[in-house]
Amino acid sequence: MSARFVDVDRQTPMFLPCDLRDWLPADHIVHFILDAVEQLPLHHFHVNARGTGSEQYPPALMLALLIYCYATGRFGSRTIEAATFSDVAVRYLCANRHPDHASICAFRTANEPAFVAAFTHVLHLAHQLRLTRLGSVSVDGSKIAANASKHAAVSYQRAGEMIAQLQLEVQELMTRAQQADAQETKLPGLDLPAELRRREHRVAALQRARQVIEERARELAAAQQPEYQAKVAARQAQRAAGKQPRGPEPVPPSAVPEPKAQYNFTDPESKIMKAGNGSHFEQAHNAQAAVDEAMLIVGARVSDAPNDKQELPASVAAISPVVAAEVKNILVDSGFYSEAAVATVEQKPGGTASGVTVYAAVAKHSHHKTVADLLPQPEPPAPGPDASAKEHMAHRLKTAVGQALYRLRKQTVEPVFGIIKEVMGFRRFRLRGRAKVSLEWTLVCLSYNLRRLFTLKNQAAAG
């Protein structure tokens, strides 16, 4: 007998129209996303209510398209448009329609309030379905590359040097032009007006860059002034009580820019930041997320700060009001710790306790566990009355409760950033500017949450 093969015929047309639903399994995530989007409020989305011009794609279709493509690792508008032709799930989602990349990009950039509302509503649905676990929330940040090259950046000092150099070149060009006019000759191979314009435009751009850096320095100094005054007042109080303050005297914040302060001409609101393990630098934004014990993102924001030292209060404040009242513990690594930041979170403006306790590492810890570390440890003695806030925080983390809570951070927020970067493949923003980058980060977190809810629903059904 000869071998038998399945007949493969690409030439004969189908006798009956195909049904795309037959090409997707019933438990495919695209069905879950479509069902979820049907329950989201869509009145926030920008539409042409006048009915003029070309027909527009329904907001529900465009939102589901963006969420599904972001959840499956496609972020560029042209890549998403191509998927409407090549991906069966996307063809089904779009009902064989093909939104062009311009429509996709315009929809994405025009609907920030709608994406925020959808993110909040998804959390509300998850909360109603009892899929959130909110006793402890872990906060962390990750550097995500900006849509700009670090080679398009200039430092404050370098910008000043380049301005001086260009001004000398302008003077030299003018001198050569005057000499040529006096001799009634032409400068061979030199388009003088074009060269002057190029240098004048470059000087203007560099001057704007220095002005922006100076404004940022003044804003940062103003923001740091309350913390500086609090430190000075605390040391004065210690002296008044007859105690000698420990450590160096606090230095007042300076409004003078650092020589290495950066400005990027492509995305001015991005910064050069340490990335990875700190061994290299990227032109990036600092994407912040607050994650509950079920690995759902309950708060998201974007910062331009190169480190997390001042980010804790703002990232805690970004937790959705849908779940904020149930948060009791905030877990962060040593990069977030400062006495002022912890006090801001744990106290209300009037000085009363907020009901939230921060568990922050005050130093980096080795991941290696010795044999002694594996054995039961006695409760550490409480710090003395003269102990600093940092010593109290260190004791808080050494207790059995503190150690058990802090272990949750490694199981929640760190895997979330790993999934976003490795599984979803989101490592670079496609949009530019702080407002649009924040919009895109909200869309990423919304897509992640629906992906996570799909997993939690399947686990609940299987269990």
C-alpha cells in the first residue's frame, strides 16, 4: 500500500461562506475581551455625533481591537492594521473590517479619559466578581524606553558649550561674507544664508533646551523644599530636647541645574535613566504600577523621575478609588524608601493615621538564603526610644508579619512587569510626550488586567 495524505486544495473555492466563529476555539481570549468590552462604558469615547464625513468605526470595536492586540504583543498602528488581514482572531473581532493605521492611531490618542474610565470599570467588575485581593498592595516602577534615542539628547553644560561654539561660527561666517563683499568675490561652495539659518535655528533650539532644564530645576527645588524644612525642624527639635542629631546637616535644594541634566529633542519629557541592573542607560519613562495579591494592577501612572525615591506618595494616590479603601499595607523596595514619603502615606493631612502601613526595605538584601535564614527566627527586640524612623522600618520588616507580607512583593508586582515586558513584549512606548505616554501605559495596564482576569476566570472554573 502507498502512503495516504490529507488532500490540500487551495484552488477550489468554498461552496458556502465560512463562519469565522468556527475557526476559533470557544475558550479563546478574544471572546472574553469582546464580552468584557460590551460591559464597559463607551460614552466617554470621542465620536463624530454630527454624522458628517465618512462612516466611523464603533468605539467598542476599536477598543476591543487595541486591547486584544496590546494583550498579544502588537502595539504599532501599522502592525495592528496588518493583523486585521493576517490574524484570524483579529479578523473575527473586526467582523472582516480593516481599520486603517491612521484611524487606529487617531482613536488611541484622542481617548485618554475613556481609557481611564475603562481601566476603572474593569477593576470594578473584578471587584464585584471577588477576583481582587486587596489586603496588601505592592508598588514598583520600571524603566520603559521612550520613543526617542538618547543620542538626540543634550546636557545643560553641553548645550551652553554648543551655543558658544555656534555663535563663534556665525561671527566667522559674517566676517567671511564681509570680506567677500569688499573684494567683490563669491565664497565658493558656501551657501551663506542657509548656513546662517541652520546655526540660528540650532542656537534657538539649544536655548529652549536650557530654559526647560532650568524650569525643571526650579520646580524640583520647590518640590523638595518642604522635605528639607521638615528635616531642619526635626533636627532643631532634637537639639531643643538636649539630643545631638545624627548624620550630616540637610542641604537646601538648589534651583541651579546640574551640568549633566538632560533634554531630549525628540521627546523632551523623557529622561536618560539607569535601566536593567543599573549597568546601562536608556532614554526612558518611569512606569509605575500598584499590584494587588491577585496580580491585578490597581493603580498606574508614569513619572519622569530617574529613580523612585520621591514616587511613593504619588503612586499610592494613583490607586483606583474602587479599591483604595480596602488597602491596608503598601509593600515597596528600598528604592522607594524615605522618611518623608512613608509619613505622607501613613498620615492624613491633618496628622491622623491613614490606616495604611508601609513595609519598605531600607537596604538591598541578598537573594541567597543561608541555613540560619531557613530556620525559625525569634522576634527581634523593639528599637529603643531614640531609634530613627529608618531603624523602626528595619525592625518592622524583620518581624514575622513583616517578612510574610514583604514576600508577597516578589510574587506580585515583579512578575507583572515581567509579563508586560517578556510575554506581552511591551518594552518601548510608541507615543511621545508625558500625556500620551501616560495614556499608552493606561492602555497597557488595561490590556494586562483583562488578560489576567481571563486567566483567573479559567483557574476558578478549573478549581
